[in-house]
Amino acid sequence: MKRLRNHLVGVDEGSVVLFSDFEDGGEMWTGTGPRQSRRAISFSEGFRTAPTVVVNLSMWDMDQKTNQRADISAEEITEEGFEIVFRTWGDTRVARVRASWMAIGELRHEDDWDLY
């Protein structure tokens, strides 16, 4: 469990289309084997420490003729942002994906001092 030290808790959220590979024959639509797509996300304002981030698929468009394999996660989480990472593998054909995310964490207080 993440314990927050003060009453200043911030929540930031958003939604982003990660890719739309069916339009231009991109790797997620035409490729096979392990593939991934990364998207850098910046928070609307910085957190005091790295927040807890949750990501989920809010839209996926996949070929029905192949197995549907997907993994989505948040990586490289900092006070300023993170990366959404979508992975697939095998013969899965992914046309497009939209991800939604939410970050919850401590905000800076006007009385906070940075000594070093």
C-alpha cells in the first residue's frame, strides 16, 4: 500500500489513441511475433513523488481471424509522467488501440522546501 504523507492528493487522468496501424499497414496490423507500442504521457502538473498509475484498454480493434492477445502497462513512472506500453505477440493483428489512464499521488504543498 502506498501511504500519502499529507492531505494534498492529486488525481490526473486521460485517454489517448496509441496507434491506428490498419490505415497505413503498420507493424501491429501486418507484423507477427513480439511487438510493442510506447507512448509518453505528461501529467498536467507534477506530483510530489511518483504516483500510482493505472492504465486500461478503452478501445481495441482486432482482427477476428487470429487470436486476440494484448498486454498493457504503465512503465517509467516519474513525478512528471510515464509511458503506456501495449504489447502483443504471435499472429495477432491489431488495427488500433485507445488507452485510458489515471494517476493518483501526493501533490506538492506551498510549504514544502527542497533543501538539496
